[in-house]
Amino acid sequence: MASPVLAAVSAAELVSSVVGMTRSLRHRLPPKLAGVAPPAENGTLNALLLGTAQSPPVWLMAVQGWATFQVARANDPVAQNVLRGIGAGMAVGHLVATDSPLWKGRRSPMSVPLYVIGLAGAVGMAVLARPGAAKVRDEGLRGWPDSPQGDRI
């Protein structure tokens, strides 16, 4: 059985990453790794290998896209583990970013929503892809004894 909720959350996060990468390349915003930024003129190479100021690397987005497709199609347990790992890693990355739009002076009308959607998507992926989340994620409350729907289904 496919997992539409996990696939939708991952897809939304992936779209925010692609928009963030496009915006970062347009404004020449390189990634900052531990406060050190590679040269901005290597923007495309940075996006492929290291990511940008507002997105993970392209190779990681490709892996996330594959895993999202697998989970949407067949609820592949390997793909779920991949999404859980990517989500956890990206959540940490959002929180430790030195160029976060949550810092004073770094806010813009576009960067804050991208940051919030990316962080929420990453946390959602990590939570929804854990092994015990399958029943709630895929079936909701149907069939649970305490659910309002009870045994009527």
C-alpha cells in the first residue's frame, strides 16, 4: 500500500528545496558550512555538490525524489528509511544554518516561508517515516477502538 501522506510531505519539502536552490543561484548565495562559504562564482558546482544557502545539494534532492516516488507508489521500506534519514539530517541542517532567515537582518518575504516549509517538511518526513507511524499515517484513526468512527468501518 502506498503512503500518500508521507509522499505529499516529502514532495512539498522537495518543491521548497528546488525553489530555494533557484533563488539562491539567481542571487548568488553560496552555502555556508561552519561559517565558511565557497566562492560564489562556482554556483552551479556548489549547488550540485554542496547545496546552496537555501537548499540541499542536487544529488540529495534526486535521492529524495526517488524515495518519494517509491513511497507514493509502493510504500517501499527502504525508501521510507531514506526519507527518515534525509528528513532528520535536513531538520538539523535548518536549525544550525548560520544564514537562517530567522536571524535578525536576514529576513525577506521569500526566504522565511521557504525556510518554514523546508523545516516543517524535514521534520514531517523524519516523523512520518518512522516505523511506528505507518498505522496513523496511512489509516488515520479508522479501526482504533477509541476512535469516533469505532467499528463502523
